[in-house]
Amino acid sequence: MSSRDRLIQVTARLIREKGMAATGINEIITAAGLPKGSMYHYFPGGKEELVKAALHSYKDWLGQSFKARMKGSTTAEQGLCGIVDFFIHDLTSSHYVAGCPVATVALESAGTAPGVTEGVREVMDHWIASLCAYLQYKGLAGNLTTATDFITQLEGALVMARIYQSTEPLERLKLKITELLQNEHTTP
Amino acid sequence: MSSRDRLIQVTARLIREKGMAATGINEIITAAGLPKGSMYHYFPGGKEELVKAALHSYKDWLGQSFKARMKGSTTAEQGLCGIVDFFIHDLTSSHYVAGCPVATVALESAGTAPGVTEGVREVMDHWIASLCAYLQYKGLAGNLTTATDFITQLEGALVMARIYQSTEPLERLKLKITELLQNEHTTP
DNA sequence: TTATAAAAATAGACCGGTCTGTCTATTTTT
DNA sequence: AAAAATAGACAGACCGGTCTATTTTTATAA
């Protein structure tokens, strides 16, 4: 992996675990095994640019994972269920250290760093659009609202899962998927 | 207000806006107009103890607000709607700087500071129990699950609201309250 | 193919500032 | 007089970021 990619990967992991403010530049370059010069060579914009690149990498990574789980399933219900399972696996295998890759940064930056929040928004938009395309592909009259509702509930479940160190909130979300899909295309 | 309370209030506001890691002790004491000696006099445990005290204050404050909105409403639907409206007001009047008081800290501390996460969990437990008691008071066969589901969806909506700087996620939650209550006590 | 110039990347010392936390006084209250 | 609270200097570590070399790679020309 290139030095640039290594910086992004390390940053992505650290901000996912403890957020942006608690993740230092020195910590990042030490974990990546690179000198500070390299970091500011690839990311002249400093920490903010690096964080945005890390968010961007999540956009691609999760977007791909979403598509894979969608296309590998026969029904929309199964697809959404697979996405939830994906996060269940991530949570348990990391002992609840790895939650939603962007939520922590989103809350940290909401009032203070508009540029970072914009990056978060781009990731969200991509996830929702990706999900929406899948729902339509599966023949559902799914619109952006349906996909947005699912992601919203997923975010809530991920917050609660990390607080209580339990997958129960996500298991409950899985139970509600059918109902969520049914209710959506009956309402205007 | 006592010096101790002032420290708690200031800390509560700051961690709500930008989290725990980005909020410094010096910033807190400056905003509170107190010397460092006072801070470590009241909170010998340092930053963590102060943050936990701030979380505790949120427990009381929001718990009271919840009860007030519940008792002031005729139906359970109206009560829950009032809670959502409470957050809508907080978000808009603060220009989306003030979201859920504990979510940011919850995500920041989930993997790194167990003591703080425990504080978050105590707040959540209190909110859920308070909500549950209200649902039963209103004659619903509401159990902990119903209240937990509502809070979970509220958390998700609050995250999305801050990302998109919009109250729409919360407005959509309001529309789903009736359905949420109906579905709950029909399932075992 | 080799010599050389230009560009890219690596390396880390260093800067001013801020971090949490400690410590000793001094003032205020009991 | 004793206890509580206020006051802030100070310490050692770390912060993000800048800056100058040095090494490595790439491109070009003989």
C-alpha cells in the first residue's frame, strides 16, 4: 500500500474509534510509520484535509460493501438485513470500538468545522443514493425518503449499540425492516 | 449559581457542542470565570469527573423536561411529539450546534473511556425509565422496549439533523410516533 | 546505456501554543 | 483558629504546523 493510502487507512480507523479531536497527527504518523514531512506532502491542508480523505475512503468502502450485499440478496429485506449484519459483525469483532465511521466526526464537527461536516454529508448522500438505487433495482417504489429513513434508524441503533455494548438495537432494527419497507410505499 | 454548578453548566454546554476531547480544562474555567484551583477543588478526579458530573446534570435536566411535556399532554402521542419538539427547538435556536447532550460523548468514549461510557449509560437508563413510566401512566402497555425504540430513533434523527442542518428527520419521526406506539403493543 | 537534471518523497528538528494536572499561597467563610 | 474556596504560577507532555535537508525516483539528453 502506498504511503498516502496508509495515512488514510490509519486515520480512518482512529477517527472511527475515538473521533477527530482525540486523534493527533503524531499518533497518525507513528501508526503509519511515516515522518511528518510525508504527511504534509500528501495533505498540505493538514489535519482537516486528511480527515476528509479518510471520510471519502469510507464512502467508497461502505458503498462497495452495500452494493455487494444488495446484489447478493434476493429480496430488498434481505439486502437491508445484510447491511445491518455487516455492522453487527464490525461491532462485535471490534468489541464495540468500531461503530459508524462518520457519526462521531459528524457530531464533533457539526457546530465547529463546516468543511468536515460537508465531507460527512457527502458520504451520507452517497450511501443513501446507493441504497435508493438498490431499492428501485429490486422493484420497490423506493425513493430517497425510504433509504434515508433506514440510514437514520441505523445511525440511532449504532449509537445505542455502542452505549450499551450490545447488538440488540441492531437486531431490533432487522425485525422492523419489513414493516419499514411496507409502510414507505403506501404513504405518498 | 455556585461555582461548582457554574463549572458543570459550562462543561455541559461545551461537550454538547463539540464533544469531550475538543473541550479543554482551560476553556472551561475561562468560560466559568474561575481559577484552576477551584476546578480541582470541586472535581479532584479532573476532567473525567467533571464530564461525568455534566452528564449527570443532563440526566436531571432532560428527565424533568420529559416529565413536564408528558404530564402536559393528553395522549401518549402528544407527549412523545412534545419531546421531539423540544429537540427541534434546541436545534434551531442554536443553529444546529446543540444536539443530543450525550451522543457525542458516547461515541467518543465508547472504546476508550469506560467510566464515561458508564455515565452515558446511566443517563440513557434514566431517560428510558422515565419515558416508560409515562407510557404506562398513559394507560399504554408500554414497556422498556417501546421507550428504548423511541429513544433509539430519536438519536438517529438527531444525528441526521445535525449532519444536514435540517429538522426534517425529526419531523419524520413525529409522523411515525403513532405507528410506533401501535406496533409496539401488538407485538409480544 | 549512461549521465544528469528535475521532481517526488522521506526525514525529523524545531516553533509557539495548548493540554491536563500539581503545587503553594492567599482570601473568604465558618 | 480551622476549613473551604479562590488564585494562578509552574511543569512536562503533546498539539498542529513549518522548515530545511536528504534520499529516492523519474524524466530527459548524450
